[in-house]
Amino acid sequence: MAATEKAKEYLHQRLQATSDNASPAFTSIPIIDLTRSFSESLADRQSVADKINEACTTVGFFYITGHGIPQAVCDATLELAARFFHELSADAKERIHMKHSNQFRGYEPAAYSSVNPEDDSKETKEGFNWGYETGLDPTGGDGNYVELDGSRDGGVNLWPAEADLPGFYQGIAKYYGYVLQLCRHLCRLFALSLDLPEQYFDSITTHPGGIARLIRYPPSTNQKPLSQLNSDEEIGLGAHSDYECFTLLLQDSTSGLEVLSPDGRWVSAEPLKGAIVVNVADFLMRWTNDKYKSTVHRVVNRTSKERYSIPLFFSINYDEKVETLPSCVSEENPSKYEPITAGRYVLDRLAVTIKTGEY
């Protein structure tokens, strides 16, 4: 559990940050247009990769536009999220409850888990979680998908019955397929941004980890504007850093995502129509020998409206054992981390989030 302990220590250090922190503070989240990354010109693709490098070494968060996912698909998927939480009966949710899964899949009631178990605040969010399936992969996959724990069960997701929520699976599959391919495209940009061959990650993203969630945040019962102080709030999702390589987040028009600057101030990542939020996660920070920053963030719905968001936490193939990237180590800067299997790292991190001890 050494990796989990290191992550816990990192979170604690970030939450104790002050204006004296050596890392530069930020007051906004950069916006990167991906349009040129789809060009046949390597120079065009590299220009976008350079912007990603800058964002990942400073803020650790950025918006992407020009990503190629139709707005209609995004809007329809957010509508599916609302339908899931409002139309699915309590009995139907119980049948797909997370307690029935050993891979953290299914319906997640409010306060069933906490991303920061040491924080006594009660999280108000509720969610639905699923992971990679061959049928969700537009490429068809390579048939070698391995779960977090190394098993090859396949099909471990807990989906609502079609009769309980017509069209749900098909709609989710459509969006997931778009996002999965976008993640693979981003992997090539990350490779260029790290001075690696553009196809460096291709062979280890053939059956990738891709845990996704629908999340509902209820309206605030005590609406307060964002404070620049690290004070207790009515928390939708507690302060944390993500576990995998990177996260793609689709959010509706209701604000709530807040990102922690190194000077200890919370910066609002307001929803931008047509944009998706990308953030570096702990595994990529580890993989880059801390070159890329996994930034602490939280969600506080300060409004009178419900908030919906859909993150996808992207990882390489879970059965890959990886060590620090070659472009991120040198004699002067040796690796700070031991090799680790991608799935085991994520599983260990997830195991400490379930407050009830059930999973």
C-alpha cells in the first residue's frame, strides 16, 4: 500500500499549501483548441502538444475545445444522467448497487464512499460507475482486457435493465466510444509533449482502463459564494486528486468544480459550452517523475440547481507494469518511484474510499 500512503501524503501537503509554496500560483484554467492536433502536419500536432506540456507542468488542468465530440451527443448523455437518477426506481438501483460488485461498479448512493476518507465531511453526491467493455470500444478492442485485480472476467459492469431505463445503455455506449477514442488521441499528444515518439502509448492502450461515472450533485441547502479560504463547506465531492493517467470531464451548465492553486486558493473551473475539462491524475504524475502535476480539486454545488457531470478516468492497460518514462529520468534526476502494475495501483486507491468497508 506504499503508493496509497504516498498519495495520502501528497494530498495532505497540497491542502496545507500557502502563498509561500515554491510552485507558481494560478487564477484561471487554460483553454487548448485541439483542432490542429488532427492535422496531418506533425508541426501542427506538436504545437498543440507544447501547449499541453505547459498546462501540465503548471496548472495540471485545462479545457479542450475542437475535440470532435458532437455537442448533441454530450447534451444527450447529460440528459441520460438526469434520467438515471430521477426515473430509475429505488428497487432497480438496489439491484445494481456497488455492494454487488468487486470492481467498484454500479449505483453509488450519497456518502457510500469518500474520495478523502480522512475528511469527516459528508459527501452529497450520488453516482453510477462503469468500466471498459469490448462492446463499448469502437475499435473492437484486442480481446485481452484485464480488470483492476488482474482477473479476466469481462462484463462486470452492472447496467440497468433495458425495461427499467429504455435507451440508456445505447446512449452511454455512444458517448463512451467517442471519449475513449479521444483519450487515445490525447495519449499521442501527451507522448509528443514528453519528447517521446508519437505512438509510444499505442501498444499499451489497446484494452485500457476507462472507469466512468455519472454524478448528480443536489442543490445547495446553504448557498455561499466561493471563498478563497480553506474553510469547511457543504461538500459534493471532497478535496482529492484523481488516480489514473488523466481524466476527461463533461459538465453541465451548473458550476461546482474548484481547483486548488499552490498558494492554497480555490479557483473555479466554470463550465464552458462545448469544452471538456482534462486533468492530470496521480499515475501520470508518478509516471513522469512528478514533471506533470496532479492537481487537487473538489466539487461544491453552491447553486439552487442540480449539477450533473460525467468524468472518464483513463488509464493504460491495467495489466501493464510500468516504470518512470525514459524522457523523465536522468543521472541528475533519477526515478522517485518503483515500477507498479497500473490496475493494482488504481485498485489500492479505490479500496480506501468505501466508507462502509463494503466493496
